[in-house]
Amino acid sequence: METLSTFWLGIILLGLILASAFFSSSETSMMAINRYRLKALSNQNNAQAKRTEKLLGDLDHLIGTILLGNNFVNIFASSIATILAIKLWGEGSVVYASILLTFVILIFAETTPKTFAAKNPERIALPASIIISGFITLFKPFVWLIAKLSNLILKLLGVKNESQANSVSSEELRMVVNEAKPVIASNYQKMLLNIIDLEKVKVEDIMIPRHELISVDINNHSEILSQLERIQHTRLLTFDGSADNITGVLHMRDVVNLYAKGEFSIDNVIELIRKPYFVPEGTSLAHQLAHFQAQKRRLGLVVDEYGEVRGMVVLEDILEEIVGQFTSNQNETIEEVIQQKDGSYLIDPRISIRELNILLQTNLSVAKAKTLNGLILETLQSIPKRDISLKVDNVLIEIMQISDQTIKLVKLTKMKN
């Protein structure tokens, strides 16, 4: 009878250690499981995933149940180990039995199961959800009481018991995309990253500056015809009296259609002029893309807080921010940035700093200036003279050509760190 009693005590102790390992691994796997992967499985009508998702929706009861079970089996195991040690080796062995049990629980009921669960959360959490759900139902009054007491203590300590929304920041989303290289092709990955950045980029960062826009007085019919003969752009701005008073936009495609129909005349051309669509400065590209879609438009005139036209933003330029430059724009890039044999670059300073950073992998700031010319003037605080050099963020900029108090050409050299 003594041998049988000792045997069954050993079996009970082993079962308690296994139960402790179950509760430990369940807790770790529930906290480590990928919520988005779990959501996807739940949407596929996976019963275990739905049950697990429901458990994670009530963390107070989930954690309370797991901790209640884990502490119960550990304390019970300690009591059984004490009785077993006294039966086998006498009362003097209790201390040694406690030390041995602590080591066994630490290795076999804590460290090993938790490490395995952290590496394989789905394999543990999904099947464990069945047992945990049963325990929650069974011990619900006790768990409710424990949760209320815990919240009361937290409240007395001044800790607010507010659940945080399970949202993802743009930086976290960027990290997810970066880590998805084996799943997503590199070109698609780059597009996704560019889409994430659309909220950070403003319309003034990619707009065509005002001084590069071609405009004509709507009252000067001969000038309109003259511009139509030599214009190389697809759109022509019209103004009334003053170049600052923009009245409309004329699309060359519509003019070509008049030619095709044999209905070309100055009166018909003027009727084709569309009312301008104005975009406030500071609008993000993500919002502007949505506005273009809602308004059924492809371009807008960027205006500042005083209503003055700063430039033009075009739908194609926003799309280029996502997919990269189109082939039709490569000639412009070649003219703006020309690499020299010594590794330096001859650059048209009207180029945007954002485009320059992309082309040359530099990190020039866009906080105070949008173009290279603006950055130079902001740094020097005066109109520079030829042969002046300045260093900005490990980039050496040399003024090569100036005309009419305007910088025409600079030489840029990337310096080694």
C-alpha cells in the first residue's frame, strides 16, 4: 500500500507539471500569435481561429483563467512534492525536494514550453483554445472576481484600464512590407512602400513650379494661336489681364480633336477652356489622389494661403511616386542631372530636392526648401556669386553658372563619410 501510494503521488506530480507546462505555453502562444494571420484564418471559417480570436477579445478573463490554473497546479505540485519527499526520505528532505521541484518546473514547465510556444504560436494557441474556453466557463465567477480586484488595485495606483486599439502605424506597416521579401516581389514591395509614403509627401513636393508653366492672356487671340503652334506641353494656362489671375486650362488633346473634326477656330478653342481646379498647399498626395478620383480630374493648380498659384500638380506625377518614373520623362532627368567622369554631377538647380535624393541617393533636407536652388539660397541667405562652394549634409555644391542673378548650373559632389 505504501508503494502504491507513492506511485500514484508521483503520477499526480507528473500530471501537475504537464498541466503547468500547458498553461505556460498557452499564455505565451496567445500573446505571440499573429493577430492578422489569426484574422485571416477566422475569415476562412476556421473554428479554432474564431475561438482563439474571441478569447483574445477578452484579455481579462483569458489571462485570469490561465494564471489561476497555472498558480493552482504549481502550488498543488509543491504540496504533492513535499508529501512525496517525506514518504521517501523523511522530513529532512523537504528543502531539497523544493529546490529540485523549482528546477524541474523552471525547465520543463516554464522555459522549454514557453520557448516552443513563442516559436510556434499557432500550433499551441489554436488547439489550446478549446481547453481554455472550458476553464473560463468553469471558473468564470472566480476569474470575474480576480479581474475586478485587479482592476481595483490598478485604479488605486492611478493606472487607467483602457484597452488600446489594435492599430498599426505607418512605420510598423513599412517594417511588415520590408520583412515580406520572400512573399512579395521587389518591384511590388517598392510600390507598396511608396503608397505608404503618399501620406507624408505633399503636393508642393512634386508640383511643376509656377515659373515653368506656360500661360497666355485669354484676350490676346493672336498670342493664343502663336502658343498653340509652338507649345511642347499638353496643357496651356490662360489668364485675364494679369498672369496671377489664372482663369482656366486648355488641353491640347481637345484642340487636336477640333483639327480632326475640321472645326478649328479661335472661338471654338476658347470654348474648350476649362475652369481651373485649385489645390491647397500642404495637401498630401494620398488625399489629392482621392480628390482627383472624386472630381474626375487629372491636374490641379497648387495655391498658397494667399490664393496665389505656386505650381501645378498632375495625376501622372502622383502615379510616378508609386510606380517610378515613366519612360517619357527620362529625357528631362538626363538634362537635369549629368554625371561627369570624376563622379560629380552637373545639375540644373531647379530640380526638386526630393527627386535629387531619389536619383543620387542623397539625404538633403526638404523642410525649408523644395528645390536645390531654394536650398542654396536658404543656406547662404544671399544671392551667391560664381565659384562659391558650400557643403550641405556631406554634399559639396559648387556654383558653376549664374545669369541675371539666377543660378543656372551647379556641380554636386557626394563626399564620403
